Amino acid sequence: MLSIVIPIHNEEPSILPLYDRLTAVLESIQKPYEIIAVDDASTDRSFDLLANLVETDGRLKVIRLRSNFGQSAALSAGFDEAQGSV
């Protein structure tokens, strides 16, 4: 399984285009995958958009950090949750 970990902080305008492009590429390689988005205490609608996507895509997981811990901590939280070997 391929695991994609994406740190998110106030990325509202980028979330849907990124999700659409990423899932198109991942579907084309025809291997199992998961996408783990780690919301690093966004103050915009980033988490809401991700939460809506989770309802329709079982391969997407969302982790919400309670405070802004930074990109490294967000990546670490995502890696801890990842099921894939890559």
C-alpha cells in the first residue's frame, strides 16, 4: 500500500485541486493507497473541506491537531497513522 501524508495549514483554496489531481494520479497507477491529511490547526475552512471529502472517500483519513505544531510534527503524526510501507 502507498501512503501519502499531506500537512495542511490554512490551505482552503488548494485542497480540492490537490485532492482531484492526486486521486487521478493514484487511480491511474492501480495500486492500493491511502491519503492522510494532517490539519495543523487551520483557522480557515481547510478542516471542513477535508471532513466533507472523508464522507465520500474511504481512502482519505484526516487528523486534526489541536494546536499549530508545525510541518514536522504534522508529518510525524501522519507517518504514525500510515498503514503503507511507502
